[in-house]
Amino acid sequence: MAHSPVIPPVSVVIVNHNAGSVLIDCLRSLAGQTIEVVLIDNGSNAGDLDFISETKIQPPSKIIKLPKNVGFAAGCNIGIAACTQDAILLFNPDCIASPRLLQRMWEVLESDERVGMVGGLLLNPDGTEQGGGRRSIPTPWKSFVRAFGFWRILRRHDFHMESTAPPIRPVEVDAISGACMMVKRAAFEEVGGFDEGFFLHCEDLDLCMEFKKHGWSVVFCPEAIVLHGKGVCSRARPVFVEWHKHWGMLRFYKKHFRSQYPAILQALVVAAVGMRFALVAARLSMKPKTLLKKSPASANSCPEEAPLVDKPTVGVLGASSFVGRELLRLLDQKGISALAYSRNPSRFSTPSVPFCGISAAQFLASAPIHDWVSLCPIHALAGLLPLLELAGVRHLVAVSSTSKFTKIDSADASERRLAESLDSAEKHIRAWGEARGVRVFILRTTMIYDGIHDANVAAIAGFVRRFGWYPVLAPASGLRQPIHARDVPAACISALTWNLPSADYNISGGEILTYRRMVERVFESLGLRPRIPSLPSILLRCGVPFLRLLPRFRHLSFSMFQRMNNDLVFDHSEALRDLDFRPGSFNFDAISVAENAAKE
């Protein structure tokens, strides 16, 4: 979706305390997005801002140097008072703004007269969502659950929301983060500004609660993406920071929850907070003191920076998979430039096919890539959508699985959860594409095989080679449509390059055969006489739990044997019609499997 650049009437306030050179990237990311930047230098060391005059970046409109560190809340109040606009963005110096960040937030702020505050989607340097960008109010109980790690088993009582996929559109929330917070001056002045009794931390939660009490809405905008290095200004004095963080928590509880809890519970909360501070301080005091000169949020600090490109390029997520390698090969044959992405790029990079790392800084630093193919698990793709937004995605092909249909009624709870997660991820990605104007194609494949790396046909062959036989649940008559790894990329490229509307397609193999016949073909390809004993249901039902105790068979379930008699075939006529999808027959390459086994 094309957008014309707009510089909204927004002032930006940055409160700096010894951020050093990371502020360069922060200011550079804001260039062209705002008409005014007010920088509050909160008692930084001498010379901390000298670099601004030494670089070619546009300097802040105003620099207010305070003789001492008066705290984040007081610094923000001073900065907002010096602004000329009625919409003000509070922005941390260790943050990097995505393109059109201020425009997106300002549009949401102006969308309703009762919206008083808007927050953005905060990303960690690795591209995952950062806690605090959207959250519920941390009551004393919820804070206890989070502080002592019980949120891992009591997730309903956690006040952070980053464990769930971000919403598609702006939504009202209880609280956002002060690292990236746009406010209306009228609302800010009505609540009396930040409570300067908070020195560092919890002042943003307090302000959100005050906005809510005065009838103002607090909104989270998932399109407003921010890379947040987190804590750059406070790394030199971690115990000092932790002290104010815990003191802020106590002040917050006392101010807002004192009348809701009995005195004895308040005393327990104070004791718990004090004990946690003591533990954290002891741990920090045993660590060597280091001060990072460069924030990992810096767009220039990415160790595996993607090359800039001057022609249409396809980005490939999950490029290190066996289907990914086939896709890269086919793209090269067709003369289409590709960039391969992996979380471990050094492991898979070759001189002919370099791999790029998956990080927010990586996507911010690279040239725009509009066309993407995702071969990674589709639930993982749902969490990477903000990164694709940073890359400027316009077309997306996502490979999913027909397990969404075949495992939804499984007797195995883990298989039902898998089917539900596939369905949930597909719905989320489809809705995201509709909201962003991105063409999305979801290709659901049947059993993918290459005879070497897959977990299905190659696994059958491995068992046959080792034991000389393969057990089934009689009569093993369920129909199958295995699809070779080299047939999937052709469908991906057609969906990506042809001018088609968003759609979902089932992608199945070109031959239908029973499960037993598929196993027989594996035996034949290995030059062995088929030995396929039919085991009784009771034996398999009782024996599988014992087999699962062995590392080699931990993946087994009785449902896997039951499906040997279920038909798992899917019509791909729509893919044939729209994508000219013409898959081959089942062809198990026994020679490649044998060679691979010999190497192992």
C-alpha cells in the first residue's frame, strides 16, 4: 500500500542521560518525521553531546541542559513545557523510529477526541516484541507473579501481553511504555503531567492510570514500530536503577492500591519488593561493570547486514530448510535475485548464497524488499510480521500445512493444539494482510519429502534400513499425496509473481496412493522385499508409551498409527487453475538417501 510522506504537527521530547553515540541513530531515524525535537540533557557527563555538532544529522530544535539528573518524569515535564505543538511524542534516546512512525501515531491520536495517549510496538534487537509496550495495570498480585517468575505457569495473571500476537489494528489498552508515548497536550495538562515523585520507572504506568481516571483513552498502535535497545542510559549504574525501579513500584502501589488491600498484605508486598531488590542487587554487584558504547538498537551495529539491492528482490524466510534450498535454486534459475534469512546465518552462508540475520536492525538497515516467501513455521511467521513491515512488504507467500485439517480432531492433545495454532496463525496473517494492503497467499502442503531431510518418507526409509521391516496399523489403507520438495517452490514463485488477489491454496502431490503402498515403494527403492507387519491396535496403544521413553521415538503417538487408515488427500485443482501447479508423482530417491546415510 503506497503512502505519501507527511510531517505531522508533533513535537518530540527526548530525555538523555549519558546515552552517548546511540543518540545519533535515534535522531537520524526521526529526521523528516517531525518539525521539532526538544532534547533534555538530564545531567549527563561533560562532552556527552559533543558528537551532535560533529555529525551531519539535523540537530535538535532545542537543547535544554540540566545541571543534575532530575529524573525521567521531571525531565519530560520540562521538555513538554518547552514544546510548541499540541501533540508530543516522548521518545527514549535508545529507540530507533521506523518510517512513518510519527504519522501513524498522530493519525491514531487524532482519530477520536477522547484518545489522549498512543503507544507503539516495541521490538527487541532480535525482532521479538518487547514487554511493556502494551500491558494491563500491574496490581500488587500481578507484579508479584511477574517479579518472581510465576508468570510462566500463571500466564493469565501476567500484566505483560507480548506472549500473544500483536493486534492487527489500534486497540485500547490499560497502559503503554514511556519509551515511545505520544500524548495530547490538553490531556497531559488536565491530569497534571508526570508525577515527579517517580524518579525512574513506573511514572509511565502512573500517567496511564491518571489518563484513564480522567476519561482519556490509552491506545496501542501495532503499525507504529520502534526498535528499543532498552536501558542504554542506565547501564553504568544498574543497582541505582534497580533501586529506583523497586521504589517506583512501591510508590505506585501506595498511590493507587492502598485502599484496596489490607495493611498486612501491603506489608507483605513491601517485604517482597525489598527482598527482590536485595536479590537483584546482589546478583548485579557480582557482575563485572561494563558500559556499552554502542547500543544493539543501532541500525549500524548489525553484524550480518543485508546488502543493499537496486533491483526487485525476493526475501526468503526459512531459507535454510530443505524446501528453502530448492526455492533458492529455482529463483537462481529464473534469474530472480533473492536474499536468504536465518537466525543463524553464519551456519548456512556460502560464497554463492550468503544468508542474512533476522533482527530488527537488519531490516531497518536494508533496502526495501517488497516480495517475501516464508517457509518457516507459520506460527513463527506471525511473530515476524512487524519485521516484514519494516522491510516494506507488499506481497507475501506463506507455506502452511494441511495438518490444520487432519489433526484438529486427533485424540492426541498436542496434535489438536498444533492444528489450532496453524489455524490461528493463518487467520492472524490474513487479517494483517488485509489491514496493511499486503497481498497474502497461504499455501497448505500435504506431506513434503525429499528423501533426505524430511521427517516423513526419509524417516520411514531410515527405519527400514535399520530394522528391515516397518510396522503399520492394519490395513494401512488411508490415502496419501506426498509432494516433493522441488514442487513447492514453483507454486510459491507463481503466487508471488503473478498478478493474483490474495487467496489460500491446498498444495498436494501428483499421485494418490495408500499408506501401505507408499511404504512398499520405499522398500522397492531401497532394493528390499517389503516386510510390513500389521500390528494389533491394543499392542500399539500399550507399546507406544514405552517407545516414547527412548529419545529416538519421543515423537511417536498412537494417533500417528491411527492416521495410517485416514484419507489425507486434498484437491489442488484451484492451484492448477491459478498457479499452473503441476506436481510430479511420488518418486523416492533411494540413492540420495543411501548416500546421506553413509555420510552420517
